[in-house]
Amino acid sequence: MKRDCPVCGSVGPRRVLHRQHFFDGPLGNGYDVVVCKKCGAGFADGIPSQPSLDRYYAKQSKYEYSQSGGEESPYDFKRFEAIADQVIPLLKSGSARVLDVGCATGGLLSVFKKRGFENLLGLDPSPACAKAARRLHGVEVRSTTLAQMPGWQERFDLVLVVGVLEHLRNVQPAMRTIANLLRDDGLLYCAQPDVTTFADCVNAPYQQFSVEHINFFSEQSLSRLIATSGLAPRRTWHWMIEWREGITDSVVSGIYSSLVTADLPEPKFPSRQSSTGNSEFAVAYDYQTESSLKRYLELCRKGDEKLIAVVDCLVASQEPILIWGAGTLTRRLLSSTRLPEANIVAFVDSDPGVQGRRLAGREILSPMQIGANVETIVVGSKAFKQEIIAIIRDQLTLTNKVIFLA
């Protein structure tokens, strides 16, 4: 389904840079990675409706972390601490009312709670996330979507939107809803993957074009989007995180306010300070996104050669295999390589949300179901490779041969 540009709202021409294929993913069988010719923003075109995405995140969210009892990883908490270091020096007092939109199981709010903040509230479409947040951290989370919130009368000193905007189809209405939740002197904090440094991140090829991420923000596009809701940037940060062991991801984050001349205290993190009003971001073209996406795509094309070679060997040998991982990498390779021709006995995944389902005609098993299997295990995830190996060798004490797709 063709969509408006998430940043400028244009329904006009867009330049197609890449077709990302998936086998039966939450975004269908794939999407076009495009750049808006009017504003330069990058996004995924030809995706399901927002209500369809809302249902997916409510019922099949992988951010429930069911495999770990709802606990987010140490890598996540390191990122949460960094966010708190950016934001807290800009708040007037510990009594500030804080809202975290798309809070998952409440890890970021728990960091604010440990630093003395008490007026905390989270929102997430998944009821399981809300339940886990209350159980693990004692923070209140309401199960709702942004589309259900326009009538809210509550107002907040700080609204956190971390890793959310890249998942939304209807971005501009969501931003208006979020901006309306701020008090007159309230602050908005946003953080998303930074498209300008995709090529500098260590991960599997094309992994930034995931089964969930559908908007690709630069600082310019992000500020222009937020300007449509009457907010301007006060501080921005560009930083790299270790998302999992040996896997990096880029982040662009910023503090936004309706008070363009607001005097904010200096933060701990190196940052850029803007005194520019909304008008600049309403007209400025984003020249960085297209060149950054092209650089990333060229890197992915070269990196994919190794994966294709591994797949071709599996097809040629016809040795029985279990593929561990039913996410972005596996679904892309099932659709764009000869992987379906391999002798796949079953898939394995730690996410209870996909266990028991079928993928390419084979069942998706839980790790506990493969104890008697002697087949070669092919790991279809680079980001969780170390965790998967630990489960195979230490938890399940399996001696199966292991092959890595990436």
C-alpha cells in the first residue's frame, strides 16, 4: 500500500533505491526503500496499514522479551543509562512528570525511577509488556496505541519517544498526538537509528531494512518532521551503541521544545545546540539520506556475497538442517536466495510469539523442542549469535554442528 511521505506528507514522486524482500513477514512480502523527491526523507513504501501494524505490536510484539521473563538485556540498560544522562540534566526537578511512549517492559522508566523520579507512566500496545513492567519495575504502563490517544487531557514535563518513530506508518498524526501531551514548557526526547551512519554499523547485510523498521531518519528529516508539530530542536546527539555483543547500531537523538529561545543547562554528553526556529526545517531539503542509503546499499551488496555462497553450499549438500532464527535475516534469505531449496527440517526461535507457527512450510520450534535432533544448526541471526550459541552449548548441552549465515 503506497503511503504519504512520513516527513513532509507528500504523495508525489519518490525515487526507489532498493526492493527489500521477505518471506511472510509482518510487513508482507517486502517493501521498496525510497527517497521522497520533495524533502529527501527515506522510508519504506508499499507496507500495511497502521491498524494492521498496531495489531501486530499488540499481539506479536518481540519486545515482551518472553524468553527472558520480560527482562531487557544489559546492552539495553547501558543505552537507557546513556539516555538518562542526556535528558535528566535538562529537567527542572525530580518531580517532573515523565511519559515513555512505546516503553516495552519499562526498562528506561526503571532507570528514571532509580534516579529519584516518581511521576512515571509508560504506554505500549502490548498488554504483556504492561504486565511485565509492573511486575519487574513497579511502574505503571497503559496498553494503548498512539491512534487511541488524541483525546487525552493529561500533560507531561517530558515525553520520551525512543525507538518508536521508525516503526510507524502514520507518523505525522502520531507526532501531533505526542506534542499535544506536553505542557507549555515541556520537553520531547526522541531517539531513532541514524540513517547517515548505517554503513558504519556492524550487522548482517540489509539488516537496517528490517521486518519492522519503515522510516529511516537523519537529524534533518527528524527535525523537519517534529517541526510539523510546532517543536524545534534544543540539543541533538549522534552516537553509536553496542546493541548486542559485537553488533553496533547508530542513534540520532534530540531534545525538542516549543520554546525556541529556552535556556537549557549544559548536558553531560557532547551535543549540538540549535537556535533555529521551525521555519528552516519546514523547507530544508535532506541531502544526506539518499547518499547515506546508497553507501549502505553498496556495502550490503558486497557483504551479501558471502551469505549467498553459504546458502548455495547448503543447497548443494542437502544435509538436513535446523535454522535457528525466524526474523529479518532468515525471512529475507528465504525470499531472495536459494535457501528454500535446502533440506530444512524445521526452524527454531526463542520468541514464544512465533513458536508453533509455520514458515516456508516448516514448523517453528522452541529451543527446548530440539534436544533429540542431530541435524546441523544454521544460525540465521548475527545480532543474537552469541546468545544462541550459549543456549545451544551451555543450556541445552548440544554437540550439533553449527554454521553461521552471517
